[in-house]
Amino acid sequence: MILSRLDQVKPVWDLAIVGAGPAGASAALGALAADPALSVLLLDRAGFPRDKTCGDGIAPHVLDLLGSVGVTGLLDDWTPVRRLSLERDGLVVDREMQRATWVVPREVFDARLVDAAVAAGAQLVRHRVRAMDVRPDCVVLDGSIAAKVVVGADGAQSVVRRGLGLKAAPAALALRGYAPTRAGREERQAIVYGPGRQPSYAWSFDRGDGLSNVGYGEALHPGRPHPTRAELLAKLERLLPDSTRDGEEWKAHHLPLTTWTWRPPPGRVLLAGDAAALINPMTGEGIYYAVATGLHAGRAAVGSLRGSAAADGSGAGAIYRKLVRPLAAHFRHATLAGRLSGVPAVLDRGIRGAAADQRVFDDLVALGLADGRITGRVLRSLVRR
């Protein structure tokens, strides 16, 4: 259900979520699974379905998380992808993954997820949040929407993050389009790394319907000019020849990368997904982290309203910090992996190790797509000559 006018909403909501993408919809699902009586307002500036620039890869771990709150069968009508190939300068590993992934346009995935949140009891309002005022007893959005707890899930340019006074995260820039799947790239996700220092890579992810999500991304560096659209397309074509022919819907977007020091702030305002700068710096993966942190943020909101001594929402940040502690440890591993993979010789050893040992390959997939760690097997593959 979409409420068209803000004067229809409650004076004070238990939980208001800014952004109805995977992080925001998951926050609603996490909260309502814990307490179906909670009043949850879901705000987004766009109507659904809507496009979102992304690589569109959905790891099976995402579906595991959603299954924990009763959302199942979301991608049953899409074709799973079982193979992943990694290539750099002639070195290649091409293996079957332990579990299949999916490549689903965000126009489809996000709409289905927000429908699930609404079905669970969230009230969806199309509204662009521009300002936030954190008060002792609540948070007020745009001077008129009050909530005991607010979750900022409003993406890379988050208004909520800026309202907390948090600095911008390091970022990458990526360009994505859709093009007919080329011969030899069917039924797989293919990644080709660029020359020189990393991370930079082109990708071709087969959707299973005759089209592939193709794109190119690279880390941005302070003091250097951002690459232009033409430069991004040229680098994509250089690494994946013939990938741009007949391509459409080319869009660029910023990816806020996580760091060693991610630690949620205290208080009644929580950040999830891209708004919290939770993009894996090794792979650019973000949907898993959006869903994981969204669910935890929703649960933290319930805990601060129903289970704490104060029960007024002010303790949401402390509860959230405890819930995401294992994920924060993963991000330390992912940040280290991102830095290591930025050295071409180390990246080459990782590809060789994954080509030689399925277990190393599986460990790297878990590290890049979900909450895996740098295992002893991976380290040994990186130090071997």
C-alpha cells in the first residue's frame, strides 16, 4: 500500500526508514518479524518498480537472510548462475561455485522486496527526505515526520548520514549497462581485472534471459580527476571486447567503500547498506550487506523499544553495534583483502591459488560475496611462489 499524503501518517512512528531499497525494506522486515505490532514507515523518493544502477548479482546468502524473516521464493522464476571466472593479464580461473547466484535487475528485485515489507505491515510513502533533526525524545524528518528510531537506508548520497555529521567514505565509480549475452559468456559471471594497480575490473553477468549486465568500475583517488563516461566505456571494451555493442541503459554510480573502522554510532539513528558505506572494497558487493545490516537495524529498533530499560528507542545504536559485531570483523578481512588485491602480484597469486584449489576459490567467493574471512588456505596461496 502506498500512502500518497504525509498528513495521513501517525504523529510519532515507532520506526521510520529513509530509503526503501534492499537495506530499507530489510529493516522493515527485520523489525516486523520481531514485532508485527510495530508502526513502521518506509519512505522513498521514487516509486516502485524503479531502476537502480548495480551489477545485479544476488548471492544465495542474501536469500538465506531473507528466509530468516519468512521471505522465500523471491527469485524462483529467474535462472541461477553457477560458474564464476576471474581473469587478469592472461591468468584465468573458471570454476563452478558451491552455490548458485542470480543476476536479477534491481527494478525487479527491489520491487519484490519492498512488496514483501508492505505485506508484512510497513506503510510506504513516496517522499524525499531533505532534513533530519535529532531530538532527545525522537527524530524529526523534514519538520513533520517524527519517529522514535530512524534507519538511514538512503544510499551512497545519504541525507541521514550527512545529518549525523559523518565524513564521506572512500569510493569507487562504476558504469553499468545491459547488452546481449556474447558467445562464451553464457551461464556465468565473468570478471576481468584491469592493468596496473587495483581495484579495477570489467564484468559480464549473464541474466539468463538473453541479456547480460555488463560494466566497468575502478577506485577513485583523491586529487585525481574522475574518469568520464567515455573513458569508462573504453576501458570496459578493452577488457571485455565486444561487450558494449547494442548495449543500453548505461548509468554510472558511486560505491562507498567500507573501511577497517566501521562502527555504528550510538543513539536512535542507525545506518544500513550504502548509507553506512558498506561496499566490499575487494568486489564491489553491496546487496548482501544491505540486507544483513537492514535486518539487524530493524531488530535493534525493536529491542530498543520493547526490550530495553528505557524502551524509548535511544538505545538502538548500542544494540545494533552488538548485532553487527561479526559483520564488522568480516569487513576488516574484506578491507585487508581489498588492499592486498590492489597489488597485481598478489592478485595474480590469488587467481593461481583459486585455479589450483577449489577450496581456495570457495573461500574467496565467500569473502567477496558474503561474510567470509581470509582463511589460512587463502594466505598460503598468496605467499607461495
